[in-house]
Amino acid sequence: MRVDLFDFELPEANIALRPPVPRDAGRLLVVRPGEPLADRTVRDLAGLLRAGDALVFNDTRVIPARLTGIRHRAGSPGLRMEAMLHLREAPDRWRAFARPGKRLAVDDRVSFGRHGSSEPCELGGLDATIARKGEGGEIVLRFDLAGPALDEAIARIGDLPLPPYIAGKRATDAQDATDYQTVYAREPGAVAAPTAGLHFSEALLAEIDAAGITRHTVTLHVGAGTFLPVKAEDTDDHRMHAEIGILDGETAQALNAVRARGGRVVAVGTTALRLLETAADEAGRLHPFSGPTEIFITPGTRIRAVDALMTNFHLPRSTLFMLVSAFSGLETMRAAYAHAIASGYRFYSYGDSSLLFPARPD
């Protein structure tokens, strides 16, 4: 499909730079294809679902994946650079998007955190070698540390990777360390938050439990590729970046049982939906899954395992707007976004949310 079909104009005033307070105070646009749009609030969620439904949350935890440092090369002056980690390849290796990527080469050495000081990496920073270079500024970093020692170093020197549409307008601060994590975040590894989940408070989770709606967790470590624009003119030419996901056997079995009893599987966020669809067979039955997924969901993709989707409002021409258009229909979502913009809904990671139901089959 033509990528320009997924374009729309978004006023800057609609871009949220801070989340709602409290978490569950955000607005919620309910989208049922073929029915009028409904303006609700996130706190209404339990009443919009029914007993026997299942909410599926992504329990990944955001790590401080933005690293700044100095590139060292014999016969060349030091070069200040930034690396956004996005996929771990081995105990000592991460894929990253680097800036300025064109000025880096394989075998360059990089000192992160110390900016060229002579302190040993265990004390002051972290050293790495560029092991591989790809397209679009992507590199593979082979660190001098590995495993938990590398994790600790990244946690010490890295910065929280707020999306560029926020970070470009204000500095990251201490409040973001809380705001940009879900209350149920457990498994470290994401470089972007599963933002639909940011709306959930402990009070809202208690209401969901009391309503007879079950809660289940999967893990998909969201990569920085989620921020990348689609530069191709046709969706067939766009390449998704891999993300690591886990759906265990017990959870798969429990969700299959929910649907067998007539309940609905409700994905909290596009990341949860992408993992469930990766793990589903043609009949929509879920199976255990562990590994990378590069699934790209666009209109025409059959959604097999998810009956409703809670998700924030996404960027124009993004793979995520393509996904919601596949779920509820392109014209339905264009109308929903036009309503949201005109009604003052707040967009993107810290913005308001929506509850989407699938398009009816023709």
C-alpha cells in the first residue's frame, strides 16, 4: 500500500510532553467500526469490558539505553557520538542506532560515559568496539564487559531514551524515570515504553480485578526502531527491526481458554498485540514463543488472536498507525484521528488513549 495513505496533519499543540496526572486520568476514545465514536476516560475501562475478558500487558522495563561517548581512531581526533541501543545480540553485544553514523567505521573504539578520561571502564564508564556497521546509522557494539556487569554499567551511565518528539522539546528529568515506566514493569530490556500501559494505576488494576477481568503478561522488549519513520513510498518496501519477545506456555494456554469460554483477549498496546499475533497459528490459537519478531501488520493482515486493542495515538506514516488501521479499518481510523485532533486529545507516548474494536468482515 502507498505510505501516504497513512499521513495526516497533527498540530504541535496535540503532542503531549507530560503524562496525565494521575495515570488513569487520560481520555479514552472508544472506536467501534460502524458505530459512533465515544469519548470516555481511561478510568472507565473496566466498565467498557465484561467479566471473562482478559487484558494482556507487556511487562518489559525500559533501560537507560541512550549512551554518549567519544570515538577513538588512530590518527584522527576524538569524535563525540551518541548510540541508542535497540537489540541485544549476545551477552557483550548490542545493536544500536548511532549519530553521526556515517563517520564511524568497523574497529573504531568508543568510550562511553567518560568522554575521553583515562579511568578504567569498571569505575568511570564503558568501552566498546564497533564490530559491524549496517544501513541507516545502525552499528553493532562489542563491549568490554558482558552479562550483568554490562547491564550495571549501562544502568549507571545511560540516559532514559525519551522519544525524539519529547526529547527534542525538553530535557529528560527525574520525573520521567517514574512516568516512563508502567507500574507493572518487570523484565529489563526495552528502549521505549509500551505506552498504553502507562495509563494503568494500582487503583485501576484493582477495579479490573473486581470486574472479573483477568490479567496476563507477555514480554516484548520494545526497540528504538519504533521511533523510525517509514521512508519507503510503499509498505512492501519497509523493513521492520527485530524485537525480542516471550509468551510462555502457561499464558498461551490461559488465553486460549479465555476465548474458548467466549471471553475476549484485549491487548494493552501494539507491542502486546504484535507478540500475540506472532505466536498465533492460522486458527488464532496461541503457542509458546521465545525469540525475535519482525511482524509488520498493515491493512489486509488478518488479526487472529486479539479481539480488542487499547493503544495511544500514533505518528503519521508510522508502522503503528498502519497497525491500528489494519485492526479497525483505515477509513475508521482516519475519522477517529480527525475527531481526536479536533477534540483536543493528546497524542503519542505521554498522551491519551483509545480502545479499538476490530473492523467487521466484509
